Amino acid sequence: MRRTFILGGAITPFIGKRHPDFVWEKHPDFGKRENPTLEDTITSAVLGALEATSCPADLVEKAWIGNFVGELFCGQGHLGAAVVGAHEGLRYKPVMRVEAACASGGLAVASAHESIQAGTDIALAVGAEVQTTASARTGGDYLARASHYRRQRAIDDFTFPALFARRVKALREKGLLTDEDLGRVSVKAYANANRNPLAHMRAVKMDLETAGSVNPKNAAFLSNAELQPYMKMSDCSQVSDGGAAALIVSEAGLRKLGRSPSDAIEITSLALCTGDLYRDGDPTRLETSATATARAYAAAGLKPADIDVAEVHDCFTVTELLMMEAAGFCDVGQSAAMVREGRTSLTGDKPINTGGGLVGFGHPVGASGVKQVLEIWRQMKGHCGDYQLAKRPSVGLTVNMGGDDKTVVAATFRNL
């Protein structure tokens, strides 16, 4: 195995409704200016990563971009060529798009990592999504393509919230979860996002009185009568626009750029697992995620207790709780207690989603997996500002999930 390093990169602001810079019909600049396009977002992320790492574009040997549904939200596919369009120095480089629903960004990182193993020295992993171009209901239909559309689309107008409401229902019926437990996850996510200038929800406050129950400020919005009580607005990740790009290099790549391992973090393992689109398992477990994290731990010689900071997929608050159990941070049914005890907060012993996660930071689908990796780099190198952990982490974990636990990229990292 060749050593593989994250040298840094760039995350654009994640924006959407309720973000002060997002232009929509209630914004004072509505009709005067427009939000960044998908093309703008890709260019901003790519140029930001090259600048942040002092990497000349012509030294990038290969690149990948994760994107889920550019054709539907923006009418644009063929996004490898859009990455090349960000800088003249990338012209004629091998660049391709990869897709695995919400794990598309993680798949871009995995592809770059494998390329380093195969002999590449400097690679770029990009992720981007713009999904505020459609109404919530239309967007819900587009995003339902991450499910088995033929079998699951009809569960509700909002397919994915309904699928995860089904998980909440199963946990509630086993006595393993309450609305207040889910509310605490949301409150933590928003509190972290309030410290993060790049976060979609940086200007929005959330309290337990609101998040811990269904109330006029926090609707249960599903139309499926059976599942409607089990999903609230505060439980959902954000419909966001944004991008991220990370420079992934070998030891020779570091030397070419005049950089040392101390400028980087090392990818100590990466596992990609894919489940069966046509069959679902135990709704109280994330079995594909558990398999991926177990393989990542084994490859790196790590245990869950070794992890100092984690970025786990929290498309819904229940997902973060189930991810904690899948990652082995606690026994089954004990994740809510960890949150209740403050152990996953910025001052806890197992800080999770320090910048707000998908619920607070936002979830531009194709970008989230790349953003997770850069958040670990930022924490390890002390670049997180007001949400920087008091002690620099030495060992980190990312878990990026596509669909309802169908594609998972799990990776471990070491600070150098």
C-alpha cells in the first residue's frame, strides 16, 4: 500500500432557504441577483482547493467529481468536463463523474485514493450539488431516485423522510427512542452550525422545546398517516447548494508540491460497501454502515475507542444515532444516552459532526462526502475557528452513506 494523504482543500458556503445569503422570494435581493449555479459552485470549490493547497492546476494528474442528480435539478450532466472548465491547467486531464446517491462525494474520495494506490501522485476529489432550483415536492421526487424508485416511491410524496420515519417507528416500538432524544441531536447540530460560518443553518437557532416535539414551529409533514408522527422538520437535513474539493496525494506528491507530511493528514484505511437496492434489512440497524466501518477499523488496526472525532452521515437525526451504533461507539440502543450525556458535543469525549453535520451544516448531496473528509482535516489542523475542539484530534473517522444504507464509504485518518 502506498501512503495516501489529504493535503487540504476548500468548502464553499452551503446555502439554501433560511440562510441569509440565499436569494429567494422573501429575500430583499430577489430579482436583483441570483444564487450560484452548479457550474459556479464546481469552479469555486476547485479553484479554492488549488489555492488553499498551493497546487498548480497542471500538476493535478486525475480528478473525480461526485454528483447525484445534476441533470434533474440543473439540466446538466457530463460534470467531469465542468471540473476541467474551472481552470485551463486541467484541460485534457482524465476527469470523471461518479454517482452513489448521497455517497457520491465519498465515492470521489475513494476513487482518488485508489488512484494513488495505482501510481497517481496528485489527485483531486470534488463534490457538488445545487438542489434549490425545484420545489420541495419536485425535489423530493428527484431525490427519491436514491431509493428503489419502482418499489418505494409511493410510500410518500417525500420518500426519504418516510423511509427514515419507518426506522424511527421501529425504534419507538422497541422503546429505544423518544422524540426528545431526536430533538437533542437536532439541537446539537444547530448549535455547532451556529459557530460555523460556512453552515447553511449558521443563523438559525434551535432549542429542545421546539425540536423535542411536534408543535406549530416544528411540523410533522408526511402525508403517510402511519408514518406521519415519526418525522419532524427539525429531524431533517437541509436542502442545500454547495461544493467541496480535496487534494489527495502520495508521498511523492507531497514532495512535488514542496510540502511535508505534517501539512497533511493520512488516510489510514478506506472501505466501500454496497448493499442490495431491492431488499431492506432490520430497520433498527444500519448494517451496510456497520460492515464498512468494521472493515475500515480492521484495515487500520483501530478500535472505536481510538476515534477522537467523527463525521457521520446524518441525513436525519435518527441516522446519526444509528450511525453511532454502527460505528461501535456504543451498544445497540445506547446512542441516545450518549447524546443526552453530552458525549458527542464539542466538549464531549466523542465529538460527532462538529460543524453541524448534514442537519446543521447542510446537505448538497454530491458534496457531503468530500466535506466530511475536509472537516476532519480542518479539525486536525486547527482550522475550525469557533467550533475548533480544545484538543487536536489524532485519529478520525468519516462515514458517508448513499440511499437508505445502500452505499457506504467509511475511512479513517491520522493526524501527522
